[in-house]
Amino acid sequence: MTELNTLEAVAACLAEAFESGNPDAMAAALAQVADSPGLASLAAAANLPSAPLAEAMRAGEMSLDTTLAIMKVIDLHMP
């Protein structure tokens, strides 16, 4: 498992899961990021509060606005 300490690592993890199209992989990646040190960087970059973001990611119940904000961050931080 990759250490998710940076925004780039978080973006890569989520992008890989989203690109797979596998709902289980997406849910697992979201839960992993929710519990990672890199969550704070993702939340800041998406202009979202960390605690509610982590809770929504763990539950797999993110709003469309939250999902789009995260997708924008992922796209901006992929090589």
C-alpha cells in the first residue's frame, strides 16, 4: 500500500480507482484516503472541511458538489 502523505499521492490513488470503474475499488480508495495524512491536503485543495469530507468518504455518501471538487483537484495534480 502506498503512503498517502501528499496531495499527489492521494490524487494518484483516487484517479487509479476512479479510472478502474470498479465501485468496490472506488469505495476502498475513498476510505483509505479518508484515514490518510493526505486528506488534509485534499480537503484544503478542494476548499472543503476535512472532518465532514472524511466522514462522507468513509460512508461513500459524497454530494455531487463534493465529488466534482475532488475530481477537479485530482485532474490538476496528475502528471
